Amino acid sequence: MQTLLTADMSSSTTTSALTTRFAALKAEGRQALVCYVTAGHPNRERSLDLMRGLEAAGADVLEVGVPFSDPMADGPVIQESSQIAIADGMTLEKTLALIAEAQLTIPVVLFSYLNPIMAAGADILCRARDAGVHGILITDLPVGADAERETWLGTSGLDFIRLVAPTTPAYRMAEISRNGGGFVYLISRMGVTGEQAAIAADLPETLARLRSVTTLPVCVGFGISTPEQARCVAKLGDGVVVGSALVRAASNSNAAAFALIRAMRTAMDAA
């Protein structure tokens, strides 16, 4: 199937909201702060306020996770947030409604496992665009796994964000990047999502290898949980992704989540 994936899917999204955002940040000499939230966590009202408040706190891109019953790539914090959101009635359709109601001015990436997307019907990507989504990231669809579905996602008008692992060889990184758009999400370490005490020692080498084969912006995620870690990663990549630490903070209060993001934004701008 890999031989079918020869078109550069990023070429159709050169004027997308994500492309525009990263270009503006680059012109300012700044890095993107990409914030992950689980839709509907801890409840719909708090989730809506969180999404709007994160934009004001300094987020450049918002990743909105669709709650899923079996989030195998996620650690305990995001798993629990999904369970809480599902118990409160959050679904993919309600996630799109939440995004539409938020009316954000920053780019929004829909973050999902494949099953909810496939179960939602052939027009789901069109409905996502109409709701205010600019990009889509599927956690469990590696390049070459399903050429037809990858083409469907990559030619939808949404930026198809692709994941790259630290163990990925350069030739595979190049293939992944050619079949993505918006930015490349570099996983800083192996394993599931979750906060970590330190940044992976081999991150600079991994980033250099990825940069040698792609012109897309590179955002680094998995385990970044403190302002100091965000500052260190901002010196290396084009963006920093914060997920579990933000979800944990939001479990306590939205005010705690906003304080974390403001601190990370300040630290990154000082890098």
C-alpha cells in the first residue's frame, strides 16, 4: 500500500490556518504552544470555558481530543479524562458542536482514534470543517496502513497531522512528512502520553534527523509538563505540545490550567 502514497498531501493546504499561524510565529521568532484538551472534560461547561480561556492564556493551536473508550496510546491522566467525558455524554458529534460554540480564532486540530471517525459517516470531515476544525490527527493510522483512508483524510481540506516516533528512521520520516500537512508531531519518547521528569536526551538528534527530510514545522509532545521543559524544547523545535499536564491541571480548575499555559508561554518566549 505504501507505493500508493506518492502524492504530497501537504501541498493542498499551503494556505491553511495552521500554515498561516506557523508562518506568523516564525516571522516573530516565536514557537507555537499547542494545547491538548479532552472534549467535555470534566464537563461540557468547564470544557467550553477552558477552550476559550486557553486561547487568551497564550495557546497558538488547540488540539481537541474526542473521548474514546479504549485510548491505548494515552496514559492514565488522559484515559481518565476520556472516561469522565464519556460518562457525561460527550461524543464526536457533541465535540464538533463544542468547537463550533467556542468560536476560536486560533487553529483547531481534531485529535481522535480512527474508529469514531469511520463510524461517523463519509461526510464527517466536511462537518468537522464546518464546525471550525482546521486539522485532524489520527493516533492509530500509520503511513501505509490504509492508503484509501489516508488519501480520504489527506485530501479533505483539513491538514492531516502525522505522528513521528523517536525510533523512526530518516527514510520513513520523509514518507510520513510527505503524506501530512500543517505540522509534524514528533513524539519525544516511546510509550504512552504522560508527564515526565526530564526531556529525552536524544531529542536534539531526533529533531535534526526529522528536519533533514521535511520542511513542515515540527512540534514536540509527550511528557512536556513544566515551563522549564517547554522552554528547553522551544529552543529546538517549532512548537511545544502540552497534554497530560494541562488535563491534570484542568481536573483541578480551569484557573490552574490557564496559569500553567501562561507560565509555559512566558518561558517559551524567553527561550
